[in-house]
Amino acid sequence: MKIFLIAILIAVVSLSASEGDSLLSTSPWKKEGAAMLNLSQSRFDNWAGGGENAFAWQLNVNALAKRSIRKNNIELGAKLQYGETQSGDADAQKNSDELRLDALYIYNLEKFADPYASFLLRSQTMPGYQYSDSSRVKVSAFLDPGYMMQSLGLGLAPTENLRFRAGLSLKETLADDFAAVYSDDSETTKIEKLMIEPGLEWIIDYNQSFLKMINVSSKAEFFSDLSIAAAIDVNWDSKISAQIGKYLAVNFNVRLLYDSDQSAVRQLQEMLALGLTYTIF
């Protein structure tokens, strides 16, 4: 199942990006891509004040390709984030892990709102563990869980930097070894490895650059399966980045996540990093 999904995704992206395709041959792709590596290290030797050796690293890769064919607009996006922290004699532990692939099609009606269709695949790249003082327990893996969403609706862009979307959506949660936690229906005796939730989505997307060196972006995604008014899934990812010279940048990132199928309380991740950055294209 996992290999089949990956093969379909690669095929779709490859066909869409093909320069020889007759439908997409009228205008070139506009590409944006950057990679950032953050490093942090501390070491103590006979330090009277106490302390523990530590090393942390994080890799962030973001890529976006856009193309317009008359009234048809296509956007393909990819995000990879992974990092680890090692403290003292303990094994290294993940501090971040996200793989996200997006595809968005918008038909420009040149009216109040434009119809759109979108696809999303989100998961992680490496196994995840919960740690205790003496052991670790595996709780997740690649596409275990994995999340897919397909949506149809209307979008509005009041300014070049602010966009709204709302529409009908189908959300699938995939799982395998951890299906009992992420995709199972507690009302049945069988453990389901696929959970399908029809519902509504609405998205607020803001992106603004200042002084050619500072960028502020914030994307808030909401999904409701309409069964319980209070159980609205939220994925709100905000980032402020400042370019310092050609290869140095500062990033401050805050992500708020709420999914009642994962946890009864909201999850929060905050990161401040100074690291090396490289523009891919």
C-alpha cells in the first residue's frame, strides 16, 4: 500500500513537471527552493560549574514550483524537516521530523472567488519513540501514520500576500503497526488500517517579505468531519526568517497542532535557530 501510494505521487509530479507536455508547454515553471542546516554544540571538560555535553542538528528543505497556463494555475510544493539532539551519553533523539507534499490547481475565473482542487500527503521519515529513564518504545514510523487529503472548493486572494480557501474535503489516515492508535474505529472489533473522514476544510495562507531579507509566513489549516462541532483539526505553522549575508539565516518557527485522533490536548512546537542556508534554485 505504501509503495503504491509513493509510486502514484511520483508519477503525478513527474508528469506535471514534464517540459514536453503539450498542455503545460506554454509557460515555464517558476521554481523556489532552499535548504537550511542548523547546528548546536556544547562540550565540558573538568567544568566545576557542571554541565553536560550536547549536540543538535536540524535540516530544513523547502521547494515550490508554479506554472500558469492561461487561466489554469498549478502549484507543487515539498517540505522536508528532520533533526536530532544528543545529550551526554544518551542516544540521539529526534527533535523534528516532517515530510509534506502538496499539489494545488486553481482556475482563475477573474471573479470574486476561484475554484480549486488540492492534494496533500503528510507523514514523517524516520521511526518515532517515547523515552523513559531505561527504555524507549516505538510509537510511529514512515506513513504510520500518514495523512492524505483531497479537496474541492473556492479560493479568494484579496491581496498578493493573503489567500483564503474553503471547500469539501476527504481526509484519509493510513497506519500499519500503530493502526490501533491512529486509524482504528473503536466501535468495531476489527482494527482498521485506513480511516476515511469526509468533511470541510478552510485555509488561511499569508506570506510577506520585508526589506528583501525578512520573510513572514503563516498557514492555518482547519478540518472538520462535521460529527462533533468542537473536534476541529488544526495545523497552524508560522515562521519568521531573516537572511544574514549569503549563507547565514535566522529562523523562528512556531507550530500548533490539534487532532483529537492523536491527542486530547493541543500540541505545540517552537524552534529558534541560526544556521547555514543555501538557495537550490
